[in-house]
Amino acid sequence: MKIAWGISGSGDFLQETISVIRELVKRKDLKVTVFLSKAAVNVVKWYGLWDALRGISPNPLLEEGPNQPFIAGALQKGKYKLLLIAPATANTVAKVAHGIADSLVTNAVSQALKGCIPVFILPVDQKAGTTVTVLPTGEKLEITVREVDAENVEKLRCMKGLTVLRRPEELLELIEK
């Protein structure tokens, strides 16, 4: 099976998602094309995960614009069985929830949905209120998830062809099917 995996600029769930994808690549005949937003490149490197990511996909595609590199055509033509966006920032979630496709990640979602390719998205800000995130240093940081961000996640749950994941481990169950 071949999947496309888009990463937006969040460190939350990043290590866990990479670990799950690496495990799936080992256990299954899974081929992964990774593409990253401009912010994701910085975050992946900041968390020290660039080499781990390249172990999954040796030549990740780096955003130059909303349609560069050109992944939309491959998605629409069914080259990939599914599109995974993980982790997805509140910004990415808001854009997808409101039909804005002005980045590589959000345009990929738009084009995959147009081509009836299933989209799975793992938002980092799923529930309003206080939560704790872990920085690359291991230090914990308390942040507040805004109500509007949680509402956008709920909008995603209502979108046809799109499934919202709650945690990275759900990917194991998804690919096993």
C-alpha cells in the first residue's frame, strides 16, 4: 500500500507519529511519500527528528508553494490509497475546515477529497482548555487550546471523506484494516 503523509508545523504528536509510521513500514508493505510544510521542516529539525523521518522516506518533499511540489495530481489519480495529515496545527485545521487550500498541506487535503481519496487528520488541538505539551528539551509547557480551534476540529468531523484521529496509535488500527 502507498500513502501520502503531510506534516504541518507542530511538535505535538510528532515523535509518536513518526514511531507509528516507522513500525507500520516495518510490519506492512507500506510505502510512504512524506511532504512537509515550510514550518514543519523547522519543527522536525528542532525536535531532532529529521534523520528518523528520512529513515521512513529518504527524500521528503518540501513545500515551495501550495502546489509545489506537485502532489495534487498523484492524489487525484489514485496513486495513494490515503492521505494522512499528522500532526495538524490549529492553523491547518482551520484552513481545511473553512475550505482554504493555500498551502501544500491544505491543498493536498482539498485535492484528495476532490479525488475521493480518504483523508485522515490528527489535530493537535482537539479539546478546548488547558493541556501540556513537551518541548524538544523534554521540558513541559502548559498551553491553552482555544475554543475556536476545538470548534474547527468538530467541523472536520462532519466533512465527507475526512476522518479525525484522536491519537497517533489509531494509525496502526487504520492501516491494519
